[in-house]
Amino acid sequence: MKPIKRALISVSDKTGVIDFARELKSLNVEIVSTGGTAKALRDAGIEVRDISDLTGFPEMMDGRVKTLHPRVHGGLLALRDNPDHVAAMQQHGIEPIDMVVVNLYPFAETIAREGVTREEAIEQIDIGGPAMIRSAAKNAADVAVVVDPAQYPSLIEELHHNTASLSIPTLRRLATEAFRLTAEYDAVVSSYLAGHDGSFPPTLTSTITKVTDLRYGENPHQRAALYKTISSDGLANAAILSGKEMSFNNYVDADAAWQLVNDFHDTACAIIKHTNPAGVGLGETTADAYTKALATDPVSAFGGIVAFNRAVDVQAAQEVTKIFTEVVIAPGYDAAALELLQTKKNLRVIRMAVETAPRTELEFRQISGGMLVQTKDLHELRQEDLKVVTKRRPTDDEIRALLFAWTVCKHTKSNAIVYARAGQTVGVGAGQMSRVDSVKLGAMRAQLPVAGSVLASDAFFPFRDGLDEAARHGITAVIQPGGSVRDEEVISAADEHGLAMVFTGVRHFKH
């Protein structure tokens, strides 16, 4: 057991620190503290020794320099059973520090704020805190390092039980958590600084924290767990309001659904199966949007994931509960809607936080022996970006339908074909090895009339056969990137069929 006689407390997050310090004082532990922490403790009636009294040196430079001193780090790093270390302490007036209670400047929270400047971010890079944590953790045989308010209760219990002493296993556990924290902190700072110029750095440092184990992976014989990044946004940080435990596949499909609906400014609903849209609808209300999405393919909607980009009203909830649905995900729910959805015990109801961080983070795809990294596909097509390449120009209604279909196509596995009208999908052909097969599949699966709809293709038509097949089903207009060596042949085919066709100049492969 290692007795705790002196503790240095310097915290940014002051949650629980007053009660913790009061308990330490009751055990006759001397408390040394800094700046705002010392003031908070004194205001609570707790006797505190200033850090400047320990070091013989004042705090300076707006608090940038206060604990970076030999009498702090010597007191942490000295091996208590090493005669030379003890002699050096006595020679230089270094007092041992048995516990460090430190948490770090809120750098991650700062850079998550909209409009934060680089200078503001840099001021939230903690220097003294990580230095003390690492010194204490290195000397875990003699020093306790406390970096999380959640650790306070168990430590107080052990200190009271063991006459103000902590066990070696406890000290080692605390040190392990401390080094995890500093590694995570440094990774956040490094990633922020490296990513500021938009380039890919030669080394990527990142950290993810385990949230929970999952029942299994994509299949029952695979193990799985959910981890979260430092971002406060995203599905990994969403609130699960009711229903069964989320599975690996639930998370994958729910994220695909959420990403899709958030590409629309109007009220949108998407029904997803195996990461592909079974139906997407826009409406005046969430109920209207859901009804349109469901009509695309009510058979495939069974057991699907339903996402909304608006708070769900009770009428939408009534419609959703009419068929078996795995997950509903939305930024909020009316009280009556939530009450109704929660009557379905197997239905997972998820509330997403409103995203505050800019949508600029990177995407990672693991391959054997490494990782592929890319920026997210955040391209938003505008009407003025369209290039009309056929003799007939699309009508205003067709343009609205084409832009809608193009957005859905962006979230459909390539080769992707989407038949649609303005605000409603008609048929989806996803993930085929041949583009003409995707054209056939989308028409075959359509439960709504294809005639009179428009068609979106995520990449160019390499031959005219895909366009000929689509025309056979009665489409009126096409949106595609263009760029094929046979573009003229495809344009001529569109003219022959009396179709309007626009090029985007942008491809949306999704693998």
C-alpha cells in the first residue's frame, strides 16, 4: 500500500472536485493547487496551499507557466526507495507529491465550436497538465494519477478503507488510464493541426473509445463492438430511446439512412435495406414523406431502417408501426409519436443530436495491411451546374425530379440507377456489375408506374444500351455525369427517344 500525504489538484473540469478534496482533507492529505482550482476550493472552505509556495516561483504568462518546475516534476518522478533520488530531493528542497488530480483543457470541445479560430484552439492546448500526468504515471509505483471525475468515488472508498493509502494494482490501473488520456489528447491536437491545410498528413493519429460490445458482427459467428470518435456528433453518440439492442448491421444501415436524409433541405424520409434505399420521399410532413417512401417498394420496406431529417409527428409514427421496422432514426419525436413508437418493444427508436461540427471529416476503409482514407462526398449539385446536352431541354418539373433522383443515386451502391418523380423514388437498381442490368432491375422492382419518371445514373453510360432500355420503360429525362468516349452515341440515342438529358460533370460511385 502507498500512503497519500500530499495531493496536487489542478482541473479544468471541476465536476465533483470540491467533494473529492474535502474527503482528502478529512484524511489529513495536504492539498496543493493552482489558479482557478485553488480559488474554487478556498471558496468552498477547503484549506489549500498555492503552487507558487511549493515551487518558490509565481504563476506567470496568463497561467501558461505554473507547474513546469523541478519542484513539481521532481516531487512526482523521484523514486522513494532510491537513496540518490531521496538525497537529491533533500538537497534541492523538493517535497514528494503522492497524488496528482488533473484533467486537461477542453481542446476537443473548443475545436467543435462553430467559428473557432486557430488562435483560440491553440490556447486550449494543455502543456502543464499532460506533463504532470505523464510524470506521475511513469512513477506509478509511488504516485497516484487521477484524470477523470468518475474515478473519485472508488478512490475515496479505498482511501478510507486503507487509512489514506492506495494499492499497487490501483496505482497501475490509474497510470494506464492516464496514458490513454494523454495519447488521445495528443492525437486530437495533432489531427487538428495536420488537417488545417486540407492535405493528408504523412502519419494519421487518431483515437476511438469503446462504447459497448455488440451481440455479434455482420453474422452470428463474428464478434463486434461499437467505438466512438472524439466528435460529439454522429450515430455512435446518438440516444437509443427504446427497443432492442442495436446490432452491427443496424448501425451500418441506420448510418446510411441518416446520411441520405441529411442531404435534403426539405422534409425527407428514407427506408434503407442493406445500405441501399428501398424508397425515399419528400413531403410537407414526416407522414407525407414516409408514405411516399413506402410506396416505392412496400415489400422491401419490411424489416427496414427508417430515417427522417425532421422531428417525427404522431401521424408518421402511426404509419411506421403498421409494418415491421427494425430502426427509426430522427432528430426528435413529438411526445405522442414517441409514446406510440415505444409500444413496439422490438423497434429501436434513435434520436440523433443536431450536428454542429462541419461535415468535413475523413472516411476510413480498412484493407488488409492498411487503411484507405478519403474526404467525405459532400458535393451538392445545383440547378445551374446542369449541362443540357440533348435537343430537348428538361421541364421545370423534370429538373426537380432529376435533382432529387441524383441525390438518392449518390447514396445507392454502384452501379446505381434511380427512377424518380419530384420528391419520390419510383424504382432503384443498385449494386449490379453491369449498368444496363441496374436499369433493368430498377424498372423491374418499381411498384409505381415507371412511365413518365426520370432516371439518374451515378456514372456515365458506357454504351447506349442502358439508355435504350430505360426509354423502353417510358422515362422522359436523364441525369448522368457524362465523360464517356461514347457520349455522342448516348446523346444521339436520347434524341432519338425524345428524352431530355443533362450532364453533371460529377460522378458518385459508392462502393
